[in-house]
Amino acid sequence: MSSKNGQALAFALAAILLVVGVVCYAAFPQKTPEEPVRLMLKSTAGKILFDHKTHTDDAGYGIACDDCHHEEQDESQSCSGEDCHGPDSDPKRGDALHTNCKGCHEDSGAGPVECAACHIM
């Protein structure tokens, strides 16, 4: 077999493997988790990447859903909606998060309490 034929065979094999890999990747997508894994909270002080899974009861911290989600909500409802912590409500979302999150971190001695530790992005 000449080197030209060998090179053509190698390119054909690489192309076939690429197509098979893409088809397999697309055919078996990863399941969407039932609970959010991470949430990106936007604020004027910088975005906050909140790891929801770390804070759930399953992580062993004993934090129940209603410790943070104090009102009964459906999945489409946002904390910053008109009925909860919107711009005209008291407390506003940022104030409520600072009270809940920072207060819990201070009380438990775990987690960041400095501004730059959360507002990093």
C-alpha cells in the first residue's frame, strides 16, 4: 500500500470515527437534574454563582427547602418576582439574600461572609 493510499485510509477512518462520536453523543444526552445544580444570580456588585446542591438537605448541612424558600412557590416563580422580593417590595431580593445567606454563614461559621467571596464574576 502506498503512503498516499494509507493517508487517505487514515483520513477516512478519522472522519468515520468523528461522525460516530458525534452521533453517539447526541443520541444519549445527559438527563436534566430535577433540582438546579448551580444558579447564577445577577447583581450590581457582581454575579454570584450559587451552588444549590451544596446547600440542600442531601449535602448533610441540615438545610431544608423552606429555610430559604419561605413561601410556597411553583417552579416558574422567581424570588425577585412581584409577589416576593421585587424592586418595590420590602425586603428587596438583595437584602433578603444578604440576611439569609450571610446570616446563616455567620451563625454556622461556615461559608463566605466577605463581599468579594460571593460577588466574584
